[in-house]
Amino acid sequence: MPAKILKLGIPTGSLQKSTVELFSRAGFDILDSERSFQPDIDDEQIELTLLRAQEMSRYVAGGELDAGITGYDWIMENGLDVVEVCELGYSKATSKPTRWVLAVPNESKVKKAQDLRGGIIATELVNVTKKYFADKNIDVKVEFSWGATEVKARLVDAIVELTETGTSLAANNLRVIDTVITSTTRLIANKQAWADSFKREKIENISILLNAAIEARSKVGLKMNVKKSNLDGVLKILPAEKSPTISGLADSDYVALEVIIDEKVERALVPALKRAGASGIITYPLNKVIH
């Protein structure tokens, strides 16, 4: 075993699959993540532990873990002193932030948070919800919910529940009154671990690679050959902010051009490049993009 180890926590539950896939794109293979709470990773300097995102900041702050991945919502809920290394723009279904929303049944007469004065709110995010109502000077009772909170919306006055797409709320005939907190995934570190040169470099390396993998998800590489007489026309078609790599070919009348573009523009861009005189056009997926 190596003398130096970074103890890293990754979230189990809804974020588990997308996190393992993200690590794979970043160059790390995680094995047995479906069967073991301490899966293997192909880096002998990292020791992995699978843990609920709700608990991650507690064990990072306490030093049982050197670093971990969790949501901003649970950092705020637990109120513990950790280093927020970086934001990671991914979640279980999309790259958009998730929201904890104040919701009521469609048939409820409640229109705004103030209408809930004196009422009962069910949520898993108790401390954040209490602060939300306290900041608005609205007196309510906040009860902890052990999951399936949508079901309880007709047993109490309102719920505060996590939503990413809004599908579950709509399926349960619930209406959003307000957003309590917006959350994204974060890489956090223990303060003592962050002060250790080996652990800090290791954490920073993970941060760089994970963010590079996230950046690459929406990009593709594009290669083509262009006759020099058509080069200006081809360059005008490419997005203005992109600076392509241009290199010579054995045929001195042609150059090879390579650029990274947003995947969403590829469909319209490739036919236009073909019409402008580009040939041998190849698009390919990217694992990592590092700026």
C-alpha cells in the first residue's frame, strides 16, 4: 500500500451513477460501485467510500474523509466548516442546478409563502427551510420528512422538496410557490487535508479532471481538409470565438483544420462547411476539455 492516501467520498443514491460515469470520462475507473460501499478505483493513492450526499459534509468536516462530493444544499443544511474546492456542473438528470421548492397541492388556496403563517411544512431540508421562513418573518412549524415528501403534501400545509425537472411534482398534482434554495454539486475538502500539500494537490488534480470531463460533454472535435483557396470562406463559417488549428498537408494546395465546437451547432455547421469546400470532415467525441 502507498504511504500517502486520499480518502474520498462519492455520493450514493441518485447521484451515484452519474458520478461514476463522470469519473470514467475523467480517466478514473471505479469498480464494484453497485455492490460495495468501498469500491476499488484504479488509483492506488485514492481510497473511495460511497456515502449519502446528506452526510458527506459531516464526515469531511470531521476528518473521517479528506474530501467528498455533495450538494450545496447539504453543505448549507449541515452548517459545517469545510473547504468548497469547486462547483461541478452535473446532477442526476441534467447539467442544470437542482431546486428545493415550496409546493402545495393544486387545489390549495395558498398563493405565496406568507399564506402559510401558522402552518406545518414537511421537508428533509429542515434547517434551510427554517431559515427561509425566518428570513421572511413567517412563523411556521417545520417537520422532518423521511422521504416520499410529495405524498405528505395533502397531510400538511406545504412541503419543501427537491426538483430537477419538475416531473414528480406535476405527477403528484403539486404547484410550486417559491424556490427555497438552488443547489449544484460541489467538491469539498477537510481543512486539515487542504493544508496538506500531497492531499491538496491530489484534490486539485481531481477537480481539474472532473471539470474537464464536464466541459467536454457539450463539445465535439471537428477535423477537415480545406483547399487554400476556400480557407477564408470556411473560417467565416466557424463560430467567431473559435480559433482553429491549421496545419499543412502533403498536397501543398490543401491544409488540415481542427477545432472544438459546441455539439449543438455541429448539425448545422457540418453541411455548411461541406458547401464551402471542406472535405474529409470528421467529428469525434471528447473526454476532457481543459482551458
